[in-house]
Amino acid sequence: MPLMSDATLPWRVAWHGRSWQLRVVRETLPDGQVNERAFVHHPGAVVLIPLQQTPQGPQLLLLRQYRLALQQTIWELPAGTRGWEEDWLACAQRELREETGYRATSLQLLATFWPAPGISNELMHLYLATGLEADPLPADADEEISVMPILLAEAQAMARDGRIQDGKTLIALWQLDLWLAQNR
């Protein structure tokens, strides 16, 4: 889904990283003033809900992951940036395998959303991952992740009481609740 054609506004790349760019746009306001604003140009990302059935009930694979910007370890679902031309489903399988050590026999798209449209054109695709089978890939060297199997009821309680504060994980839990209600 193209969000902004490169021809729409005059822009320049102020910084180019491995997985995104900081673009500066020069625009003329209705009163004639020229203004510069910046945004993150992003190839998109995936969020995964690894769900498995256990005798105790549905269970998610949540992560405890260190986030440099927050300087703390937080609860979140597996997720990751896709390559600029990478297929969405290939990215979802790769990220699931890197971050949890599992592959999904089924990936179902539940939603797409912009996590921070005020500063980025990043689009996230949210997948329900089921039929989990061990098939690890090496983790990214710069990630500090622990995989934690958590019953869905506990994850929902964690969202309600504030232990989970990650926006994409909160959206995913809400979307999962909607999907489960429709598929009972």
C-alpha cells in the first residue's frame, strides 16, 4: 500500500539506516511560508500472535525484550521490520523463527495498522500464527529477547493492569479477542 508517492512532495533523505530513512519534506503552507518537516520512511513491519492450545487453555509466546529507546525490558509480541522488497508472509515466518524459534503452519492476517502516523509511514501487518513447530533461525545480534509462554487469560490481565504497555501488542490482543469471538 503506497502511502506517499515520491513525486508528491519534495523530500530529501537526512539519514539512511539499514531498515528505514529519515526524510525531510519542504512544503509551502497556504500563507506562503515554507516549512520543513521530517518523517520516518519505513518498509513496513509484521506483528505475530503465536497461539497454541494447551490443557490449561490458549497460550501465547510473549517476549521480554530490551528496548534501547526506553532503556528497559518490556513485554511484547514477536515483531520485526521487513526488507524493502520482502514478501509480507516471508517476513512473518522469518521474524517468528528468529524471535521464538518456531515456524507457523498457518499465518492468518488479522489487521493492518499504522502504529505512529504522526512521525512515520510504517504499516504493520498483524498475523495470527498457529500450528507452531520448532524451526529456529539465529537471532539478530543486537536483540536481547527471552521467550515466555503465557496463557491468553494472563496476557489479557497483563494488558488490563498495565504490565503490557507496548501498543502493537495491545492492538494484537484486542484483535485476537475479536477474532476469537467471531470464530467460536
